[in-house]
Amino acid sequence: MRFDRLKSPCRGHVFSFLDRFINTDFPPFRVLCGSSISDKMNKPPQEEHTISGDKNMTISFIRTLLLYIVIIVAVRLMGKRQISELQTSELVVTLLISDIAAIPMQDTGQPLVSGFIPIAVLVMCEILVSGLMLKSTKFRKLICGRPIIVINDGKVDQKEMRRLRMSTEDLSEQLRQKNVFSLEDVAYAIVETNGKMSIIKKTDKEQPTAGMLGVALPDTGLETVVISDGVISDFSLQLCNKSREWLEGVLRGKNISTDQIFIMTANRKGDFNIIKKDEKQ
Amino acid sequence: MKRLWACAVILVLLITVCTYGTVKTQKVSEQMTKTLESARQAALEGDLETAQKLSQKAADDWHGYHEVLCTFMPHAPLEAVDQTLSGLPMLCYFEGTDQFGADCDRGITQIMYLNESQLPSIENIF
């Protein structure tokens, strides 16, 4: 071994030599540490800890902001369905995204990309799966299942309830949530693929509609908020087929300016409702 | 349709980022391993000056690579390599060759581990 002709100082022995250089600006220290070890050694340990803690907090702050933006973009990309009624695949994606985002947010030792990549993959899969579900009914059935009829023609299907692991209490609760307080009133109850229950009442228990009663109700069209907190919404005006000129005419007639209005609604027929802002105390 | 395009763009981006990460790690690990092997060999042959220069080069190169690698790799294993490499020039300077050789081996193993951990192999996936 050619090591024999070399000195064999142990690591401790080597570092005992460091004492001689500790107050010098020996080049390897400068290169590797950014500043000389003597600079670092002169810093009180408490100060060092505080600076690192502050940096970590700033990193967490910036990372959280970035992940927040990424999640907003991800949810927007996945579409409105994601924020209303969740299908199986959507529920899985939503749970996973929230979990994945938390890791790089809290652990600054993890690269931010380790959060971005799984989120991007999940968004991609979700878009693909929802696209495929639109194209193929079989695929949709495979992912979402099919609606299950638990009350069929007034009869409770116990077999289907067992399959769904749905208790009688669950059934009663869901019926009550739909304003049905007696099983007698239900003709059909269907558990949809998103877990919600749709109910069709027996014909004699249904409330009569205006059409059945032969009553002609005025069609006022869509009512929209045209002024909100003093700001006019051109989009809402368009929705109720009204123009800015019509709005200005109404405000002139009422002798009121937009700044004074808290909320103003209008419909296609031209009916409107104005609520003024409260007087400042 | 727009969403499907967005999906395609995400897929391309993901493939690019993942391939870049794997290739870059492999390239860095190969280069760093080569430098450290040379430094260890030079120390074994008693050429401590070359060994010190090479270990210094390894530390400098690693400093540059670290900035890129830490954007897609967990920081803890990278910091372990930092710590190993930072001691090498000094070990050589004070002729601690046995320790130098051991630390070179440790550095090589740590760098190899980084490379292996990035590979999409069966072991890593499961």
C-alpha cells in the first residue's frame, strides 16, 4: 500500500490543525463556505439560527403562494364540475391534490417541483378521464358506476340497498333532505353516481304546477345584479337585455347616483329593485 | 377541446422536465464520480497536489450542479454530498490520505445513490 509512506492522521488530528487556520482566510474555506470560517465562527449561534428560521418562513410563504396559484389553475383546468358535485375520480383527484400540495409547502427541504409534477399529472389524468367519459359510455360506467334505483315503483329494493351498504336511516335522511317525510309519497328514489339521491314522488303526492292549474304566470325573465356596491356590471345588463342608457334613465328618474347604490337588480321585463348604501356613521 | 390541448401541453412539459431531471442527474453523477475517482487514485499514488486540485474541482463543480439539482431533488441527500465534498480539499492539504480515500468513496456512493434514486426503475417505483 502506498498509503504507508503517507502520514495517517485521523480526522480529529486533521481538524486540530484547523485551529491554526481558523482566523485566516485560507482559500478552500472562502470557496466552500462563501465566507471565511473565522467570519462564521464570530457570529453568535443564536443569530445564525434566527436568520435560517426567517429564511425558512419566507420560503414557506413564497411556496404557499406559488402552490395556491398552481392549485387554482389546476381546479380551473379541471372545470366547474370539480367544485360542485364530485364523481369518484374527481373526489380522488381533489383529495390527492390537497395532500400533495401540503408536502412542499411545509417541508422546505423538498423541491417545489416535487409538488408541481404530481399535481400536473393528476390534472392531466382528470382531463383525460373526463374527456374519455364523454366519448364512451362504457368507460363512464367503469369509472363512475351507474345510478341505482333503491325505491322502484313505490317498493324499497332491499337488495340494492344492501349493495350500496345503505341503512334505512340513511334512506330516511336522504328523503327528508329532499322534503319527503313519508316513504308512501315516493314512487322512485335513485342514488346517482355522485352519491346524491333523486326522488320522483307519486303523482297524487306531487304539487300542482301553474300549467296544471291553468294559471298564466308572467315571464319576468332572468333577474340579475346590475349594480353591486356602486359598480355597474355590463355583463349583467346584457343578460337582462338592458343597456347603460336604460340604467342611467332609471337612476335619473330616481335622482340617485351609482355611488349611492349598494345593490340594484333588474329583469328583462324592466322591473328593478334598488337598495341604497347605509349612511356613513 | 381547449382543455385537451392544455392536457397535451402539460404532458409535453412533464416529459421534458422528467427527462431533463434524469439525464442531468446521470450526467452530473458520471462527471462527479470520474473526478472523485481520479482524486482518490492520485492520492493513492502519492500525488497529493493533483488530488487536492481534483477534490477542489469536485467541490467547485458540485457547487454549480447543486443549484440545478436542488430544483428537482430532495435537498437532504444533496446536502450530504456537500458536506462530504467540502472536507476533501482540507484532508488532502493536511495529508489525511486514508480519511481522504474513505471520504472519496463515501462521496462516490452518495452521488451514485442520487443517480439511482432518480432512475425510473422497478425498485424505485415500488
